[in-house]
Amino acid sequence: MNSQRTVSTTKQAFFDAYSRPINSIYRRVIDELLVEAHLLVVNTDFRYDPLFANGLLTVYNALMEGYRPAEQREAILRAFVAALGFDLDQLEADAQPWRSLSLLPAQEVFEVMAGTREPSVGPLLAVRDTLVGIAQNPRFKYSRLFAVGLANIVEQVARAAGLSEKDRLERLQQVAGYLKIDFTRIKRDLDLYNSTIDRIRRSKEVVDELVAADRRKREERAASQSGG
């Protein structure tokens, strides 16, 4: 992505690619996420990796989970990533091997991710190479999207292995230590992310209740008028 591009340029690219109105609850969500991602990818220290791809997809899908009409979610996402200079199919292809790690023995996956074991199977070779590159990069550009992408993979592997939340956080902390990333910062960003998801869900519930109440009133009015 051209580092000279501005936030307004990226926003305009999104609206050019997706011209339909966006539901009010989600309009601000999309705007804030687009600005966050733009500022990250134009940073000179930013380096694209599969964990960023997974993080961006994970955050978007979680934030837009209740969006209606549901069939528009992918169209919005495709326009969103295109505005940032990425291709949705490529992001999903890059994230998929990491999401498949839950099919492998959890102990080996976590040890490779923590840098304490050499991988024995193909998929983990790419995992090792990616994480070594991050651990050895003194100018690695940390971001909330990366944190969510990493935590999401750890969570998937941990759940497949039946590990507790405490064990999952310990594994995540071990990986963060190997990558030389402050775990407190990761935890803070994850807490903020989860609270945002909860806030959006509560807002949608309120709107759904208002819409349902309005529908009931209209139906009662119609029934009263037809009865009269």
C-alpha cells in the first residue's frame, strides 16, 4: 500500500467499492476499523503476515456478526480490504493454514509457537518461519489486529485440546514472550476488543427490541382498525 495514501483516500476507495448504505449501528464500527487498519498498513514498519490477515478477518467477522442483510457482509468485507490494498481471497488463503493448526497435536503446536521445538510437519514449518521473522525483527509493528489474530489461533488450538482458559492464557503468554511482545499489552487489547463486541451486541439487542415493539404496535393498530 502506498504510504502516501491518506485516511480520506482509503475511505473514498471503500465507498467507491461499496456504495450501498450501511446499517447505522455498524457504520461507525466500519469507519473506526478502517481508520485503524489504514494507519497500521501505511506505517513504514508494517509487514504483512498471516496473523495480521487472521486478525483482520476475525475482528471484522466478530464485529459484523449480527449485520443484516447477512448476505452483504462479504461484499462489505471485500470492499473494505480492497480499500486497504489487499485481496480478500488472498487474506483468507493466508489465514487458513493457521486456522487448521487445531487439527494438529496441541503440545507440538504450542511448543513450536513458543520457539522451544523444531516442527515435524509441513504446516508448522511456515508457522516457525513466520514467528522467527517476527521475533528477530527489532522494528516489528505490533497492532491490535495482530494480537487478535494470534490469540484467535491459540484459542482454537487450546479449545480443540480441551484446555482451560487459564492454560490458554499461559500458552499465549509463552508465545508473546518468544516474540518479545509485552503480554500485558496483548491482554489489554484483547479485553478492549471483547468489550467492543459486547457493546455492539447489546446495541443490536436494543434496536431489535425497538423494531419488534414498533412492529407489534403497527400490527395491533391494523387489527384494531380492521375490527372497527
